[in-house]
Amino acid sequence: MHRSLLSSEHSTEGLLIAGKVEANIRLTPEEGLWLFEQGELGWLGMLADIVRQRNNGNKVFYIRNFHIEPTNVCVNKCRFCSFSHHFSKEQWELSVDQILERVQQQPDGVKELHITGAVHPGRDLYYYGDILKAIRKIRPELHIKAYSAVELDYMITRAKLSFKDGLTYLKECGLDSVPGGGAEIFDETVRRDIAGMKSSSETWLKIHETAHKLGISSNATMLYGHLETYAHRIDHLERLRQLQDQTKGFNAFIPLKFKNWNNEMDQLPEVAITEDMRNYAVSRIYLDNISHLKAYWPAIGKQNSRISLSFGVDDMDGTINDSTKIYSLAGAEEQSPVFTVSEMQEFIRSAGREPVERDSLYNPL
Ligand code: V47
């Protein structure tokens, strides 16, 4: 065992866990909880680094991507959501033509389009299918990662189709993968409190499972730093780990820090950056079967993302091109999120890592 992991300040429990991580043996939920509650932060960083290096060596991935958020009009009223029309000062509904115009404006070389928005009561599965078809027609080379499980639940259920048939239809229209949004926190009590009646955890997991079985890969997120406890976070990671054992369909895990501007939970303080790093590290250590851990820099800021590279993160998401409002409306440091390719490469090199441009499935380009 590496000498630094044998520091005397660590208990028997800590040494046992360090040994398991080094030997690539899966941790139990109790051990995961111990890491959250008792693991010293620098030590957690070292353990997370072992997993990161085993999975990805010195590489840090990024992608040339952009977002389209078709609408923020939402049937749900999640208390944490600064994006929806309930709390935002802005309200919008893009037409298919406006969406296509945004797609056309993107420079050559962009690889991925991330579409996510709100659950609009007047839009249906066929409208969302038409968006995919129209984009496919004008930019066939783009990977379209679209519609969170919560949006999918609403549009497919309204169309009276099974998740399998609804997703198959969208795949035929051009859907390539599913983003990780809407997972929030799986614990049913906290979820009900912060997200009301929106799609249940079971439904979120079922939709991702169905997508994976149809060959549509996806991401997973976790909204943290609000009312949840460490035990709830471990429960969330455990449910994802179990599904990944079955399907192997998750590409990346993306912790999303609760931001407290312009929403119904604005009385809650945001957690400290040390808590963000603890969360990255424990997630990296615990999720032994999800290869990539993503720092979503528009949410936590570029500088904090750099620090996260020492706590298990190997993926910087993408260049974004100032195309998302979800986090700027919630008060994120990055009010106009843009990373040029050369800035991104320099940023990763300056952290001592090798920048690797990837496609949506993490193939190096
Ligand atoms: O599900 C909304 C979060 C998510 C707030 O798959 C908030 O690559 C914090 O899922 N404070 C949507 N978070 C964004 C998302 C995502 C982002 C980046 C990459 C990927 C991917 C997916 O945003 C929502 C919710 O958890 N969110 N409001 C807020 N006030």
C-alpha cells in the first residue's frame, strides 16, 4: 500500500477501505457512508485519484458541444428549480424553426447537442420527435443527447405508449443518448419535498434501464447540497450502481450542486467547496462501474472544476458556447458559460493532465 495511505491518523476502518479501493474491491453502503462522514478530505482525494487513474490514466476529456433549451414552461414546480417559468423572470417557447436556426449557427466541428428543457403541457412526443428529425436532416453528424427522463416520462405517457415503444420511436427520429437530468435525489421523502409530484425515482430508473436495453446510453446526475443527508446520497449512488451492473448503459455521473438563487429554497445556504470536493471523491470511489465523473463547470465555476480534477473528476463536459441558462438563472459564477477549445486544452494542461477531445461515447477524436 502507498505510504501516504498508511498515515497514523486513519482508523482501522479507513485502512480497510483504502486497501479495498487499491485492490479494486467494491465498497459496501456502510463503507461509503463512513467515507462521507469520517474520511479526511485530502485522503479521500488520494483514494479517488486511484480510481480515476485506473479508469482514465492521465486523460481529462472534453467535447465540443452546445445546448438547446426548447422551453422553460413547466407543469412541475420543483422548489429548487430557478429555470422554470414559475421562478424565472424569463419565459420562452422556441419553435422548431428557432431551434434549427440555433443549430445552424454552430460552427463546424461541434460534436454534440444537448437538448433539455421543461415539461411543457402543450407539447407532445411527436413534436419532440419532429425536432429530432429536423435537426438530423440539417446536421446529420451531430450526436443528439436529448430529453431528460422527466420530460420523456410526460411525453411518452401522454402518447399512451410504453417507455420501450416511446424511446424506440424517438430513436428512429434521431435520438442518440439521454442526458442525466431529473434524477435529483432518489430518496422518496426528500424528492417529494423538493420536487413535488414529478416523475418518481422508480420511473427515472426504469426509463434509463429501458433506454440502455435499446442501445441508447445515458448519463446520471445527483442534485446535492440541499435537504438530503449523506445516507440519502449513498442510497442514490447505490441505486445507480445496481442499475449499471445490469445494463452498463451509463457513460458518466454528474453531481450537480444545489444553487440557491431565484427559487423556493433560496433560504438554504449553498454548501462549501470542500463539500463539493468530498462529494466528487466519494462518488468516484463508490461508483466503481461508471467510468467517467464529470465536473459541470457552468454550475461550479471553472476554478472549482480545476480543483475537482484532484478529487476524481476526469471529464470537463464541453465548450457549451453560452447556450445554457439552467445555472446562470440559479446564480452560478459563470453567467455566460463559454470555453474555447484552446482555453480548455490549456486549462487541462495547466492541471498537469492530458486534454483529450472525445465524442459523446468517450471515444478519443
Ligand atoms: O435535473 C435545476 C438541476 C438539472 C437547479 O447529462 C439545479 O451531460 C442546482 O441534468 N441548482 C438539469 N441544480 C441539468 C442536467 C445536466 C447538466 C449537465 C450535463 C448533463 C449531462 C445533464 O439541473 C436538473 C436539476 O438537477 N438544477 N435547478 C438549481 N437551482
